Amino acid sequence: MRDVAVIGVGCTTFGEKWDTSFRDLFVEAGALALEDAGVSGEQIGAMYVGNMSAGRFIEQEHIGALIADYAGLASTHIPSTRVEAACASGGLSFRQAFISVASGLEDIVVAAGVEKMTDVASGASVDALAGAADREWEGFVGATFPGLYAMIAHEYMSRYPLTREQLAQVAVKNHYNGARNPIAQFQQEISLETVLKSTLVADPLRLFDCSPITDGAAAVVLAPLEVARKFTDTPVRVLASAQASDTIALHDRRDISTLDATVAAGKRAFAMAGITPKEIDLVEVHDCFTIAEICAIEDLGFCRKGEAGRLTEEGVTALDGDLPVNTSGGLKACGHPVGATGIKQVCEVVMQLRGQAGKRQVDGARIGMTHNVGGTGATVAVHILGV
Ligand code: COA
């Protein structure tokens, strides 16, 4: 297997983008990534595009070919493949691109993600998202994503010492980081009171415990490490790529307060990179709801079960803490265009490791991790990157 590096990154701004179409979002992110890498379209050997539900959101399927066409690459007949794993589509698209370069099959490969969620009413987008869970045993009986994560929160809070204020602090921290990220959907800081007094969505989760509905796209360019320096002075190595799966329905899990697929993918990633959690300088975790960030910090092995709430309250996961978590603002404040999120996480870590993260820069960051979850944890992708 060859060593692989990220040589270019690009993201659109995230939010309600009424004036930009699905295909324009992808073209914008792709062009930014190619420009950053100094690569032309003809040099690309293959493309992987993470997308969860264009069929439901914009009534368009056949996304791989559509993207290649609108990227101006139809005449090169480039292999272009859509990757779908619900909200982990982006993470898996990055993994497919990594495997393609590592195996020696292709040299320059684009991994991208795109979702346009706001062209339908919010009830329709919540219903499309419910397709990431078990439609027959969860969706058809009324379970929505906020509802499923609310069950995780209840179970967690009945077993471990997590206060409502500690949970709210996850959102406060992520909005603080989002306020320092020019692509974020929400760029305003919020107080604990804002979270605690916001509308109840699914007890105990309130509006500000939830990630929003978002449009956006992100793209990265990968190359073999041995040629990466021809394109950039700061190649970022992919030290590990791991994936794990679990039961699709929450009620079939061993313990719903732990995401076993996160535990498995995290262990595999640390083993592949040959490092321990202590060596990670920053991590982008899948905080689709505040409780998901609490579980992720523990399930990835950064602390013991039941400790993440206290660590969040003490500022350990803050921008200037020992383990900055979600420096981009996370899904909560940066936004969550589901198919794009896993790639945006990689963009954020790459920018941090290059020292290009501006007001949210983590001093001296050398190793970063991404954690991308599909559904309530039926698919998990974990990557470790380093310079
Ligand atoms: N955080 C903060 N503010 C939010 C928000 C969020 N997550 N979602 C919406 N808002 C704001 C909007 O900006 C809007 O503010 P404005 O009135 O000042 O313009 C207001 O709240 C109402 O927005 P609206 O779009 O009508 O919200 P909604 O009630 O239809 O949807 C949720 C809110 C929480 C139900 C929806 O965002 C949701 O389902 N989120 C979870 C998405 C999800 O499950 N993703 C997959 C996870 S794996």
C-alpha cells in the first residue's frame, strides 16, 4: 500500500443557499480544491462524491455522472462514483478515494461531498433524514432523528453524571468556534441560557442541541505522498482510514449510550496510525446533536465513559483546551449538509495542520482526527491526518 497525502481542499460557505444550485455547489468546492492543489481537471484519475439523498431533496439521481459532467470532465470519461452512507457519505467517499490512491490504481483522486437540503420544506427534509434509520421499525412508527438521539441522551443521562448545563456547553463551545469560521452557517456566539431556553425539540434536546438543515459542498484532492511535494509545500498525510458498521435500528444495540461502531472504527484507526489518543492535537467529531459529541469523545477513547460532560464544562475541549473538539464549529454551528460533512471535517483538519485556520487556529497542531457517523451509528468513518 502506498502512503497517501491530501494536497488540496475547498469548501463552499454553508447555510441556506437559495441562489446556488446543487451542481453549482459542487463545482465551486471542486474548483477551490483543484486551485489549492495546483491540479488541472485533466490530471484527475477518479472522483468519489458523497451524497445522501439528492433524490429526495432535489429529485436528482445519477450524481456521479452529473458531477463529472458539470465539472467539465464528461469528455475525459473520468470514473466518477456516488458514495452513500447517510450522514457518513462524505467520510466514506474520502475513504474510497484513499483506497484508490493507496492501492496504486489511481494517482490524483478527488473526494467530495455535496447536499442541498433547503429546497424542500423542513418536514420533508426531516423525513428524508429519517431514511438513515430503520424505516420499517423506527421511521414508520414516528421516530425522527432528534427523537432517536433524545433516547440516547435519556439513556446516557440515566447512567452517567451528565448535567443539562454540560450538554448545553457543547453547543456554546461549537458556536464560539463557528463564530471564527467564515464558512459556518451560524457565526454568532451564544450563551448557556440561549440553549436552555430554546424551543424543546425532543426532550431533553432543544433547538440549540441540534445541527441545522444546510446546503453546502466540500472537496479534497489526494495524491501519493511520493509525488505530493510536486504540488504543495504542505502535504498532509493520511495516517489512518477506518470504517465500522452496526445494527441499523437503535433498539437492536447492546447499549444505546455507547456507539460501538465508533469504538471499533476508533480502535482500528489508532492501530493503523500506530498512535494513542494522547497524540491527537484536535478532533472533528460528528455532533449532529450535543449528546453525540459527548458520546464520541468517550467512544473514541479520549476519556472514560461518563467523563466527557465534565471535560466539556472544564474547557478541555475548547479551542484553547488540551483537546480542541470541533474547531470548525462542528455540525452544530458550521452546519450539516449531510453528504458534505465528512469532507468538510477533513478540510478543517488539513487547514489546522497547515496553520491556515485563522482565528480558530490550534497552536502547533500536527495530528488531527475526523469522525463521521451515518444514522445513529450504523456506519462510522474515522480518519487520522498528520504533518
Ligand atoms: N440551531 C440553531 N438555530 C436553528 C437551528 C439549529 N439547529 N435550526 C433552525 N434554527 C433557526 C433558524 O435559523 C430559524 O431562525 P430565524 O427564525 O431567526 O430565521 C429558526 O430557528 C426556525 O428555523 P426552521 O428552519 O423553521 O426550524 P425547524 O423548526 O423547521 O427545524 C430542527 C429545526 C431542529 C427540527 C431541524 O433543524 C432538524 O431537524 N435538525 C436536525 C437535523 C438532522 O437530524 N440531521 C441529521 C442528523 S444525523
